[in-house]
Amino acid sequence: MKLNFKISFSNLYTRDGLIKLDETFLNYIKSCDESLFYSLIEAREKAASSLMSSQCHLPSSQCHPPVIPVLDTGI
């Protein structure tokens, strides 16, 4: 089975590969529907901010949000 967008199955098993996949996804969404792209970016920022404020008990200069908020979907 072949994946599109120059993504390989091995990309799905590494952090760098998942970042590449996410960047490809975001570029595709932006090319199809720019409004949806900006809504998605805004939602991610809100989720990361919410995650940060609820989990970080260190001074704000030492807290860093994750690159992409991870949701457990049970898959």
C-alpha cells in the first residue's frame, strides 16, 4: 500500500515523520480552504494554551506547550 503526499509508513513511527505529515496536512488544508486552515490553527493554539495553564505549575518562562496537542482517540 502506498501513501500520498510523499509520506511513507516509516514516517508514521517517528516524531519527525509525524511533524512532516502534519505540515503536509496543514498545507493541503490551507490550499483548499484558507478559512478552515486559520480556524484549525486557532483551535490548536487554544487547546495548547488550555493544556499549558492546567498542567504547568512552573514559572511561565519554563513552561512550553507541545508542538501539537495530542488527543487520545482510542485508536
